[in-house]
Amino acid sequence: MATSTSAKKHLATTLLVPELRRKHYAQTVADSKAGKKVAWCSNNIPSEILEAMDITSVYLENYATVCASKRLSSAFCRAGERAGFSQDVCGYARILMGYLLGGDDLPEAPYGGPAKPDILIVNSYSCDSRMGWFTTMARTLDLPLYVLDSPYQPGGGCTDPDNIVYTESQLRGLIAFLEEYTETSFDPTRLRQRLELAAKANDIQVEIYQMRKHVPSPMGAGDAYTAVWPGMYLTGSEECDRFYEQLRAEMRERIENGIGIVPEEKLRLMWSGLPFWYNMSLMNYFEEKGGVVAIENAFFRQLRSLPQQDEDPVRDMALRSTMRRGYAGGIGERIDLTVEVAREYSIDGVILSYNPSCRLFYILQPALKNALDRAGIPTLALECDMADERTYSEGQVKTRLDAFMERLLARRQGDRREIRPS
Amino acid sequence: MKSDLHEARERRHQEARAWKKRTGGKVVGLFCCSVPEELIHAAAMLPVRLLGEHEDTTEADVHFPVNVCPYPKACFDQALKGSYDYLDGMVVPNVCDMVRAMFGFWQTSSPLPFLYFLEVPQKISPESTEFFTVELRRFRGALEAFGGEPIGDDAIQEAIRLCNADRELLRKLSALRVTAGVPGSLVQDATLTAMVLPKERHLELMKAALAESQTSPTANGLPLFLSASMLDESDFVRLIEESGGHVVADDMPAGTRYFQADVDEADPDPIRALARRYLEEIACPRKMLPEAHLAHMLLLLEGSGARGVVIHNLRACDCHLYEYPYFKKELEARGMSVLFFRGEETATELEQQRADIEAFIEMIEG
């Protein structure tokens, strides 16, 4: 197995995640062997529905990040390219296409490979790449595919009845698809229980994100990129809720005792876009000079507490997901939100991660840079793929980070000189 | 020598400005084959498909990173340079990551009195058609509010008849590629100008082009099929012709995809008829599964006499990129040679492509 370059974690609770993840993947394989049906899913597929129907879900973007974090992305991406997929194609997709089509000379896949699927489910909302990726896999594996379609709603549209009706039709279509292909039946009461658990975990995460405004930072990105995992992949489980309760308690304690990530917090940074999963230790690189990546903009957009909207759990989900999409908005809203968050979290500088194969985040970054420049917040652009390690150059990246931090520190000292009486 | 249709593409901005001056109407820009231009016509406005120019995108480069689809970027560049200063409104459909992002870019950097985001489902199903029908009713309402006048069903039906008539002439000209050696570049110019000119003016040009096709010099190169993402200029097809090829049939947005299907004039609900045509009958890889898209392409290929397939995908066009390995395999399994290009929107790339096309043609001719 290749060497991992994972981030050093500062919180005891976050250290639990690797074991939770290992157990989760082992459980999915055991489920498959025991005859439970397995769905390969893209992000934004509601696992609450699958859990309520006793269907095991495997989220492939996450599996791709695991491959990248174990330094296997080069081999799998190369194999994906041998199968005909351009380097323009999403790094996550190339990893999985390489795994599926790459031949016999590939390294051993993490956790022995993802559990063998019976069905595939993809959400159209996030990006075009997921659609192409999942339709290709469905053909390769000769398995049924369900496309959960969603409106994009760039201008809001949270309460447009048409968006809600269509979203509900897509969720009901998913349930019918699952019943048909897995011979399981849908129980609304079980879904309601899952939704309540998921809402609880979501609300705690909202609190945690608020707590991260505190100076010194109670949790940096090295921990945060790991801490999102249970909320994304164990949603609607008691284990997930316990995890976030424990994390919240630990963060409260750190805040009460003034414990930060570094002894003297000199710089607060934001990471915009996806991290480089094959080198998460970069998140700790700033710490030597008193820098902390206090917030990221990849996951908080849609985090907000949403109370139950309807008695019927499927309609409730349709309403809540329509509202979340509306809040996430389009490019204009996303730019405004990032600038606002940079201010709220007292950010000194923003690292813009240009991931060329992730169009979703990539398209936005120069516009974000321009907006942050206008707001007087310095930025540094790093162009490296989130998954394909071959695009990363350690020396170049660190030289640029060093220069950026020097610039920010000088700016800070300048600020101090300005406010210090002469 | 440039045809009238080719020149009309170059003169499109003057044509739009002249129309605006003459009629006092509003001009609405749009992206993609999924926006029903009939509704804009019915509102007495001029729909204009946005096209780029093959020049340095000096203005848009500030807003976009490198590895994105160059087509919307080139369009935005033209807007920032003032070429589209006559636009009163824009319709941005949810048709791909890059185009849908343009809504925000127009909102923040090129504001207009009317900016509409059209939701387009990404799958073909009864629920999707229902949603799209409702969405088109909402779009009609937005146009009514913008224009200050109601849009009657009769006006929509009239616009449907007008657009169907134009599509019929385009299909006639397109068929002449196979039967009478009409050059593929002429058909593409005819298609591109249909997207930007007032329909009445385009109908005149089409009638003239069909009449001239009886006497014009004919293409006699190696028959080829062209599958492409957006080609907003006919220069690539012209390059194929100069290299000894003849594009006899195609599957591309600025080609057959634009004119292949008509709107059902007999449907008493014209909005539903538009929803059906624009969602279900356009062979777009964003909405249909690759297997269905391939079947559609094979139907177009069949009977065209093409002896090879050229696939031109714009850089970072995810909708088409994923299909390519599958299409290549299936086409080669049917004995068809395939040449692939990853396209940019630059003039310089054409010269680099020339040698590849010539070699491809030579290889097929043996």
C-alpha cells in the first residue's frame, strides 16, 4: 500500500473517523456478501431513503478520495485514461473507470474494493461529469441506473411549487425504482425516523460551523475535511449523531479553555474549492508559521437548520431539498456568500484551489478571486487536481504558500503598526 | 467565394441592430437548442443565439480559468467587448455546467433588463416533460411581463408554423449534401444563420440557397460524418472540405440537432407541443442516455454514404467527453474509422488539424 499523507488531526473526535470509515466500508462488503442489495451512488443521493429500505449505499466520490488519500490516484487515473477517458474528465471518475476497466496491473484497491453493486443512482444537480460517469458504469456493469433529476434554481426558487412537485416526483420515482430492482418495500415511518436523526446531525453541524468563527480557531480544515464524512455518508444514523455531539462537546471545551490549533494564531485562512486529497498534510503546513485554515467553502453552503416541512416524509424531503438548492443559489450568490464568510470568520487570506477536472468548483474560482480582491482579501491560486496526484508539484506549491504567508504576515504587521500609537 | 449565408453570419450584429431599429422590438440572446425560440418570436422579440469569434478572449479571461468549454467563454468575451450591446435580454438554460454558470456571470458582469434562467430537465420521462411544460408556461409569463403584452396561443402557433417552415427548408438543403453534393459548410452556415437572423429574412436566404444549389459547384470529397459539440463557425467543416472531405451528415447542435424535429402544429396546447419537441426530440447527450444517443447517431449515419466519422468535442465538454470511448468502440466495431479532436475556439488550431484530417482521408482512401 502506498504511503498516506493525511493531515495531522488536532481533535480527538476527528481521530475516530478513519475507523468509522473503515468499518463502514467493511460493513458494505459484508452486507453484499450476506445478500443485501448494494447501490453505488453519487453525492446528493439521499441515503435516508436507502437506509429506510435496508439497501446499502456506497458513495463513489468518497471512495475516489480514499484512493487519492492512499496515493493510488496516479495508477487508477492512468488506467482510466487507457480506457479512453480524457484527462479533462473528473479525477474521481477516472479513478473509478480505471478501477473498473483498467486491467490486471492495478494496485490493490482500498478496503478490497467497493462492495459489488446491484444498482446505480446518480443525481443530476451537482455536475455533468457525474451523469457521464454513472451512465458509463451502468453500461459497463450492465446494471440498472436511476437518474434523480433536480432543478438548478440559481436565482433561489425555494418556494416555487413546480420545483417542489418535480423534486417530489423524482424522489417517488427513486423509491419505485428501488422497490422494483431490490424487491424491498418502502416504509414511510422508518424514513421519518431517519430524517429526524439526519436533521439532528445537520443542526449540530450548523452549530459547529458557527463555533469555528471563534478566535483562536477551535478546528482547522485538516480536521474539518475529515469531520464532514459522517454527515455525508452516515446520515440518518445514531452513530452519526453521536459523533457530532462528541465533536461539539470537544469544540466547546476548546473554546472555553482558549485552546487553538497553534500556540499563537497569527493568520486565519480559508480554503476555497476541494483540497488535494492525496496531500491533506498541506492543511498543517501553515501551522509552523502560526497559520490556521479556519474555514473552507466547499461544504457549508447548504448547511442550515430546516425544520420539518410536511407530515409526509417524501414530500418533506422534496420541500427541504428544494429549499437547500435555493439557498445555495448560483454563481452570484456563491460569490457573495464566500466574501461574507471570509469576513465573518476574520479571514486574512484565501487559498483558491483550482481543480481543473472539477468544473463545479473550478469555473467559479477566478470570479471568487476577483470578488475577494475587490473586498481587499488577498488570495493565492493553486492549480492542482483534487484527485489526480500527477498534477501536483510539492516544491512549487510550498514555495508559493511560503510567499503568500510572508505577504499576509507582513500585512498583519503593517496593520498593527497602523493601529499602534506612535 | 463566401456564400450569402456565410456572410450573413458575419453581418449578424448589423442585421439584429437593423431589425431593432426597424421594428422597435426587443432582442433576446440565448444559448443552446433547448430554448424554444418560438416563444420569443411570439412575444414579437428577436431571438439571437450567442456565437463567439475565434479570437483571443482577452476580456473573458479575467473571469474564467483555462480548462473550461471555450464556447460560452467566447460568447461572454464578445458580450464584454460590446458586440452584443443591442441585447435587451438573455435566456440561460440549464443545459450544461458551463452554460448554466453563465447565468451568474451575466448577472454580475453584464447586467441586462431581462435575464431568465430556463430549467431544462436532464432526463426524458413523463414527469420531466410535465415539469418542462410548466417551466415553459412560466417562461411565457416572464416574457409577457418583460414585453408588457400578453402572448396569445395563436401567436405561438403562428411562430411554430414559421419555425417549422424554416426547419423544413434546412432539412431539404441538408439532404442535398448526400444527393446533390451540397457542401456541408453551406448547410452549417444555413443553420447558424437560422439561429441569429429574423426568420422571415432567413426564409428568403434559404429559398435563394436552395435555388442556387441546382447550379452551384458541388462537393466531391470523401464522404464523412461529423459528430460534434458546439461548432459556432463553419470553418472546421470548411477545413474538412479543403482537406479532401465532404461532410454528408452530422450530429451536432449547430447542425441536424437544430432542425431535425418539428413542433406538432396539431397539438391544441402549443406550450405542451413545444415542451415535447424541445425536451424529447432533440438528441442531446445531457438529456438522453449514451445508448439512445448512439442509436440516434447511427440512424443519421445510415444511408449517408459516409466512410469515416470525425468527432470534434470542445475542451472540457463533459456531456460529450464521456460518450467518446463508447462511440469510438461501437463505430469501429461497425467498420467505421474514427478521428477525434479536442477543440478550442482558436483560429490557429485549424492549421494543426489540417494535417490530421488529410492523413485520415488518405488512410480511408487507401
